[in-house]
Amino acid sequence: MHSPTSAGHPVTVLRDVRPWGGERSDLHVADGVITAITPHDPAGAAAGAGSTVGAERTAGVVEGGGLLALPGLVNAHAHVDKSWWGKPWVSYGGAGGVQGRIAHERAHRDELGIPGVDVTLAVLRESVRTGTTAVRTHVDVDLGVGLRGIEVVREAVAALGGAVTAQIVAFPQDGVLRRPGVLELLDAAAAAGAEHVGGLDPATIDRDPVGQLDGLFAIAERHGVGIDVHLHDGGDLGAFQIELMIDRTLRAGLQGKVNVAHGFAVGQLPAARQAELVAAMGEAGITMTTVAPIGAAPLPLHALREAGVAVGLGTDGIRDLWSPYGTGDLLTLTTQLARLSGFRYDEDLVAAARIASADAGRFVGRAVHDLVVGAPADVVLVDAENVPDAVVRAPRRALVVAGGRVVARDGEVLV
Ligand SMILES: O=c1cc[nH]c(=O)[nH]1
């Protein structure tokens, strides 16, 4: 049993940091929240512990060494129930394609102890080490594991004592309608507190897009939860399913609560069709999450922003039976997102950093997630000249504060 205790030592003042690369400032913290941001006061520097980043001067007064501060990174699309992080290498042995990966996972997860609290803890700790302080994670719900994965993830998150918070998507990785009983499991997950129900390629997995989506929307309306659908289906087939989601979102009044994950179709459509679909998504308050996949047509980030479609960034699985790739490092992934999107201008590189942090609060149930008064005191310090420099180099995380506590320092996780 992993006993929840508050992680890391508490911070009352994080001294001498440059929020978003701006002026040197002191961040004041109480009860895990930023209560004031004042110009840096160098007074008392000689009395303290020098300028070693993370050194504590007096109780709770922590040195930031003039480093650049970003809000805690937000992983808006993860699968932390299925990673084998920390275990010996597992060679991928399944067939290709979505169905091949589904079958491979189901055949081998038991051998690896998946789902299990220890493996989930390992990948979460690694995420905290690199500055992630909030996660939206899909958790497999199927006829084999039932809701056990959700309990496992909740226990692992609790054991980290606030170093990271998580929202759960009850995720029917093996299909919904093609596996009788899964819709009922999703309903039970929502009734038991999962914040979202997931879906998976309603057309190609269940071969019944209307049926799968009607089932998910009925659960969302019944329990007031969100919907987050993995949509790998591309081109017109993918676009058609997004249109089905738009219709249902408007009818059910679920604006702001429905997310399309991956949504490769959006990047693939011809310009006019893309513009029409993106505008309709914006009007319905649909959001998107991307994992910045190499080899897929990039999402039109500028058009999505102009249409009011919020985009979150996530790691996808991290070293699991689905794929051996991934490290959980959101800042490195931000570099990838920026490169894939062809970003060169400073303002675009800053926008990429915001997608991975401040603008992603909505994906993890936070009304505000930024370096502002009233926000959770989740802060990542890096040795970078400015935000664009941080995005293109993804430097080591010198200090990570979550919920007002130091949880990682100098590349070492402390929880
Ligand atoms: O459907 C998917 C896609 C990526 N990773 C998964 O675990 N499932």
C-alpha cells in the first residue's frame, strides 16, 4: 500500500525567477496557491544559502537563481496505466495497425503487471522529474481489467502526495459496441468519478459510429462528464465522425466538454473543407489534443486558435506495449510540436509553450494554470534566455514546484 503524504518541502517564497522570461520576480505562495508576484528583492542575499537553485534560505524561502519560470507542464493526453517505464526492455512483438496493437497489449499486459500501481508510479515520477504537474490520462476499461486500471491510477497519483494531479478518461481501448458490456463499464466509471468517458475510432473499431457516439453522449449527459474520443480515422471518414460529434455536442449542450484526440483527419483535409470543419468545431466548443506525431499531417494550429478550438499537447503512451517510444518529457515534445508546425517566429514558439502549460488548464480541470495570482503554485525553472530558447532547447528542469512544494530539483525527482 502506498500511503499518501504531501510530497516535497513547502515553498512560501520562490525568489528571483523570471516568469515567462520577464523581470526578476519573487513568487509568494500560501496553501499551494500563488498569492503575490513582486519585483525581486535582493535584500538578505548575503544572509542566505547563496544562489544555488532550490537552496532554502530560511524555512520555505527557496532560491530560483534568476532562472526562467514556466507554469507546470500539462500532459493533456497520456496513458499512464500501461507504461513499462523502469522495467527491462520489452521488444515490440505485435502486428501493426490499431487492431494489431490492441491485440498485442491484451496478450501481454498481465506478464508485465499492467495495470499496476508500481509501474504507474514509475512513469508518473519520471513525468514530475521533467516538469509535468498535471495529467489527463486515458485508462483502459475493458472486459478483461474492468475498472481496475482507474483504481490503480488513482492510488499511484495519491501516493505522490500532490506532486501531480490527474483527470481520468475511462478509455474503451478494445472497442465499445463490439464488446457487449463495455458501455455499462464506461457508465459505471463515470458514476464512480471518472471525469471523462473515452471512445475509439467509432467507425473502424465498432463499425457503428452513430451507435458508439450516441452511447458515449448518453453517459455524458447522465453523469455530467466530458467525452474524449481517440480518432485515428483519417480523411473524410474522420471528418464525418467529427461532424457527428459536433451535432451531438450542440444538441446535448456539451460545449467545452468534448475533445477529439489525435484527429489526424483535420490535418489531412483539403483547405476549404478543413476551414469549414474547424469553424464548426469552434462554434461547438470542441477541443483537440495532439501528440505531435512524426509523419502525420500537422494540425493547423493557427486556424484552430483563430476558430477558438483549444488544443492540448500530450505524450500519448510512454514506453508501453502500444509503442516503445516516449519519455514523458513534455518540453521536448513541445520542441517537436513547434518543429512539426514549422514554427520560427518567437510568438509561435511562445504559443507552443503555452499549449503545453498555461493554455492547457482546461484539459485537467483547472480554471487557471499560469504564473499569476490565484493559480496553483506549479512552476518549472529552466536555464534559458527566453521562452523561445527554452522551447527549442528543452533544457534540464532545474527545479519543479507542484502545489507549492519542491518536487524535483536538478534533474532528480524528490517524491
Ligand atoms: O489508441 C491508442 C493510441 C495510442 N496509445 C494507446 O494506448 N492507444
